[in-house]
Amino acid sequence: MSNLSKELAVLAAVIALIVLALLFLGAPSRQTLKTTPTLPPPSQPTAQDLQKLSESPAFQYLVSYTDTGFQPQKVTISKGQTIRFANNSSDELWVASFGTTSTKIYPGTSSCGSTEFDSCGPISHGDYWEFTFQQPGAWQFQNNVDKNHSGIIVVQ
């Protein structure tokens, strides 16, 4: 065998070894791993949650409080209907009626001594407060934690 033939044979053997090594050792697997996301099991309501729900009247409207304010800002309802104010913000919410020179504060007093339309303290993120409107009129309300956020309830 000539030197050129030997060199070509060695080169062919080296190339064959490299190809085999890549196929068996370094080639990425063609199998696709299928993963199913796992969700945590749903949490069960506490006894306190169940008690609160059982004492809660059915609400007809939902006002959601977010980091940008109340949504919707204006709701028109009928006398005797209930609104749930849900805190979906990253801060606390304190719903309370307030009066201006053109609007009156909601009548009555609450357990905290102010207007009847007052949550009487902060509502934590994820929690809610409900109020049933018995007085016709246009009632402004605000978040007493951030008074820049307000809305109006019109009771017919």
C-alpha cells in the first residue's frame, strides 16, 4: 500500500470515528419531554370564610378596587340592592361615603360612629365588604387609605 493510500485510509477511519462518536455520544436526543404544569391543590375555605359567606346577603353588583382605583367608578342600582366592594389592589382599602358642597354624606351611623356607608376600617388584599343601600340618592365614596380614588353610587 502506498503512503497516499495509507494516509487516506487513516483519514477515513478518523472521520468514521468522529461521526460514530457524534451519533452515539454527543447527538442531542430527538425525544421531546412533555411536561404538564402542576398546580397546587385548591385551598379549602376556612370555618371563618364559610361563616362570613353564610351571613352575607346576595350581592347584585361588584365594585373592584385595583391599584388604579374603583372599577366601575359609577354604579346605578335600585333601593335595597347590595354592592360588594372587593379589594384586588396591592394596598389596603377603606370604603367610606363622603360629602361635598354638592352631595351629602350617606345618612345613618355605623358601629364606628361615622356614616352607615363605611367599612369602618381597612379591607385587606383579597377580602371584601358589602353594603346594602336603603336610601335613594347619589352617594360619593372614597378609599380612606388613598383619597385620590373615589366613585359614586346612584340609588333609585
